[in-house]
Amino acid sequence: MEIFSELQNRLKRSGVLIFFVVLFLYFSFYTINGERGLRRYLHLRQEINYAEEIAAKYSRQKHELEEKVRLLSSDSLDLDMLDERARAVLNLARKDEFIILDSEEN
């Protein structure tokens, strides 16, 4: 009878230990792979970095266009800029000029 009660006590102790190990493994798994886990966090961080790069690129383009518009405004008309834009938009050139196209220009 004593052997049976000893076995029962060991099973209870090991059952508690197994329960906590399983609980630890469960939370560890979802800490890494869950909807709000580390892998998801790293993936979202990567998407945020990519979006910030795109935003910076468009911000630079916006500032460049604002500068061109400022140079073409009637308050501070830059004749060189006006000549450059007229030639680009209207496709004009004199007979003695060479045209070099830049792929960056629109």
C-alpha cells in the first residue's frame, strides 16, 4: 500500500512539472510565432522601413518639383529655367544645337 501512495505522490509532482513545462512551451511558441510575436514584429518593422524609404524618396521629388515651380513663378522668374522647360515641353531646338537626353528628366 505504501508503494502505491509513493507512486501516486510522484505522479502528482511530475504532473505539475509536466503542466508547467507544457505551459512554458506554449507561451514560448506564441511569443515567437504568434499574431503579435517576434517574427510578426520583425516583419512589420521591415515593412515600416520600406515605407519610410519610399516616403523619403517622394519627399525629395516633391521638394525638387517645388523648387522648379518656385523658379518658374512670376515673382522670381529664372529665364534659364523657363528656356529649359519650354524646350523640353515643346520639343524645340535650333539647327546648330545638339540635344542630349537625360533619362532622369521627364
